[in-house]
Amino acid sequence: MTIIKKSGFSFFLLQVIGWTPVSLLMIALFADNPLISTPAVIFALSVTALGVFTSCLLRKAYQWLMVKTKSVLLWAGSIFMASFCGAFFATHIHMLVWQSIDKLIGGVSVLYTSQPSISITLVLFVILLIWSCLYWAISRQSTMYILEQQNQVMALQAKEAQLNALLDQLSPHFMFNAINNIRAMVLMDSNKARDMLMAFADLMRYQLTDQNAGIVTLEQELEFVEDFVALHQLQLGRRLTFKKDIDPQYLTQPMPKMALQLLVENAIKHAFGKQAVSGFLHLSAAALNNKQWHISLTHPGEILIQDKQSTGLGIENLKARLAMFSAQQITFTLHQADGRVKAQLCFDTSEK
């Protein structure tokens, strides 16, 4: 609606700017001596008013044609014919109006006899042809701009839908295991079971609350990850020990929501699940240099290069989430050394 209103305002503004010199041209065409006279001004205003009225009619016709066809050849022929017909129409309306007035009050015959109709028609034809070409060019450009804006909106909506789909991908298998483990814990340690139930509730709340917020702070993500690991420890027991080494200055840094969770989930799945290792899951956040900081997650085991049972969805989802985070450049690396696997997210905070 805003674009339409602006377009209408621009049209009438350009009409005023464009037809003003036409009025001056008509005065010069009519006048003999002196250049500025009452008949000359009346003649110029009469022809210009009819020209403006004709251009408004042409605008409606062009708007209809714009919906029907995009053919440049058809547009060229239509503009030529419409401009000529409009000029012919305006000229003869001018003649008929002043002839009728002359019959009623007399003394105005000079307004329709001083210039042959063919000369007025030709002048108006050239003016309307130029006007029509400009209108077509501006309208075409405006249409392309609107389509570009619509494409951008659609791309943004698709991006948001993709992000929401990624945020919904907390493993159902993990949730079922967590519920079963909590249920078993109730008989052995009711206090711990209550704490784990609270952790599970916080986990669900974090995932489901404010789905459109694709960006969180490191501190928020850490709270989520701690609950996530604690629920896994119900099943893995002493095999999994979680350690953190976080520089407090990075707790307020922004990051993609649930990106760190994907990193941790992938580590637990492959190391403590498929490879059945035991040891420390070590998470750290620190500076690399004055423009970069990183999050590192290390765990025992090795990278399963030929893991036929793995679909790789965890890493692919992580990469997709990082690609959608435009606040800063983030790179992901994964390598192993000395019997440990290290996954790292590097955040570039330098100004682009």
C-alpha cells in the first residue's frame, strides 16, 4: 500500500514538472507579437490541460496492458498508436470546445483558427510519445523493484522457516531416553529425579520458547548445554565427565541458538555412544587474538570417517545454522590428535 501511494504521488509530481515546459512551448507556438498575451496563455493552458487529461487516460490503458503482456515489441507499437490517437483526440476536443464557446459568446475564434489542427496534433504526438516512453521505462523499473522486494521478503521468510525447522531438531530418541531414565531415577533417588525433571523442563522451554529468536548469548546456550549433558549422564554415568573452562568476558557474546548443543550432541553420540569411550568432555571459550575468539569441545575417541551408519545430519545442521548467522563470520573445524577429537567454532568479531 505504501509503495502504491508513493507511486501515485510521484506520477502527479512528474506530471506537473513535465507539462510545465509544454505550456511554455504552446505559448511560443501560438504567440506572434507580443509573446505573452491573454489568448496565448489561454491556448497553452487549454491544450496542456487536454494533454494532461489524455496522459491520464493513457496511463490507465498502459496499466491494463502491463498486466496483459510484457512483450517489448507489442509495447512499442501500442505506445506509438496510443500517443497518436491521444494527440488526435486532444486536438479535436480542443477545437470542438472552443468552437462551441465561440458560438455562445463569440470573440474566441482565434483560439482554434490561429494554428492548423495538424500542427497541434504533431506537437502533442511527439510530447505524448516521449511521455509514454518515460512512463513505460519508469513503470518497468518500479515493477522490477517491487518484484525484487517481494523476492527478498520471500527469501527471508524461507530463511526463518529453515531456522525454525533446525531449532526443532532435538532428537526424539534423546527425549525418550531422558524420560525413561528419570522415571527409573524416581525409585532410586527422588531428589535427583526431581532435579533432572526440572532440567528436562528447562531444556524443553529453551527449545520451544521464542522460536523466532535465532540468536542467543553464550551464557544462555551454556545453561541449555549443561542440562543437556546432565540428562545424558543419567544414562552414561561415570563414563561421561563434563568440564568447562569459559572466559567470563565471552558469556555475553551472541551465537546461533542451539549451535553449541549440536556440537555437544554430536560428540556424545559418536564418542560415548558408538565408540563407547570414557573420559572428559571438555568445553572451553577463550580468545584467539584481538579480533577472534573460539569455542572448543574436545573428547576422547576418533573421527569416524567411514561411519556408514551415520547420516551426518548433526554436522550438516550445525553448518546450516552457522551459515544463517550473519552477525559475524563463524568457521567450524574438526580434527583429532593424541586420541582426542577437537571441534572448534571460531568467531570473527572484526568489523566488515
